Amino acid sequence: MSDLMKSFAALIVSIILVHMMYIGYIRPEAAQLIDLALQQQQSSPRNIVVIIKDYEQEICFILMMWGCFLIASSYREILKTKYLYSVDLIEDPKSGDEEEVAHTGHKELDVNRIIHRLDTEIPQDCMSSPLVQTLRSSLWRYSSTNNVQNLSDAIESNLEALAVKQDSENTMIRYLIWAIPSIGFIGTVRGIGQALSQADKALAGDISGMTDSLGLAFNSTLVALLISIFLMFLFHQLQRMQDSQIVDTQSYCDKFLLRRIR
């Protein structure tokens, strides 16, 4: 299944789960608490189910679950191949000999053989990792030109392309982090509009409708901002891991590849 289909399926699952929770527990429980408060001529209680009962909060929770899935998927892709940075993928026991190592401190690298080993011995689910892609591309460039400068330039260009790719893949996560507070503000506008439409009742002495509408306005903003803060924390941790991945790839190429090229 492609990443797009997985993302779309995760959105559908988030919608179903959150909506089932709302119609099965949150809204019935909130309605019961509000009715009880009205019978006792009290304002609506500040219970968690009352705070999150409205449609804006439901949409925010759906987007939060979807955003968590997108961030977790990126976490998984990074952690899945992290072990490669502790493995010497360049070392080829069939290349060079001990006498050459003793005199020069290097083995003559058979670049084509190393590329073949990367293509055949690396697990298939790790072939798309930034490290393997950078090594393959750089070695192909070196195999064609036999120039160390071209090898170094290939590494740099691959790392720049990796940074651009990661930034583009994070676009949807950034959009969700922006959209959730916006949805909260929509709830604020809707609540204030409802409150103003009941101003005549408030002037007549019945302020319950106005207070409920203002509660909608402030509750939606509160929930949206809290969810946005939570997603922003996860997103910054993801960016830290992605930056570390680029640095680790550069260090790996310097340690295991560039130092062995004569």
C-alpha cells in the first residue's frame, strides 16, 4: 500500500473512531450533565465531556489523531534504519590485501562490487533509507569519474536533496498544526455569534443561552490550542530526529567512505 493510501486510510479510521466515541459517550454524557444543571438552575458544569462536546472539538481530535499517525510514520521510517549507521556497509573482505593495508593504511575499494553488495545484501525495506541512497548515488558518481571531488559533491547534493524531501514530506503536518487552531477560532466566532443572537433574552433576564454560547466560543479555542501545542511538540521532536539523520549520514560518509578513497 502506498504512503498516500495509508495516510487516507488513517484519516478515515480517525474519523470513525472519534465520531463513535462522541455519539456513544461524550455527547450523551454532556447532554445529561447539562440537563441536570438546568434542572438545578445552575450553569453548565466545567466537566471535560462538556468542554469537548461540540463539533469543532471533534474535528480537532480527528485531525490530532491523523497528525499523530503522520508523525509516528516518520518516526518509524527513521528508527527502522537507524541501526545502519553502526554497520560498515563499505567494508568488503574480498577487496585489497593485508600487505596493502599495512603499507598504505587503506584497501583498494572495488566500487562496483560495493554497489552490487548494497543492492543485494541490504534488506529491501531499508533500500530507501537516506544512507543507502546517498552511498549508492555517490559511489555511482565515483565509479563514472574516478574523482574524489565528484564523490564529495555527490554526497553534499544528496544531503541537500534529503533535507528538501523531508521538508516537503512535513508539509501536511505543518498544515494540520495551523488548521487546528483555525478550527478552534471558527468555534469561537460561531459561539460569539450565537451569544449575540440571544442578547434580547439576556436583557430580559435569561442569560443561560448566552453563557452556553460563550462557553462554546472559549471551549473550542481552549481545546484547539492545547492540541496544537501537543502536536507542535511531537513535530519538533521529529524535526530534531530528521536533522540528526542528515548529520549522521554526513558523518558516516566521512568516516567509512571518504577516508578510504585513495
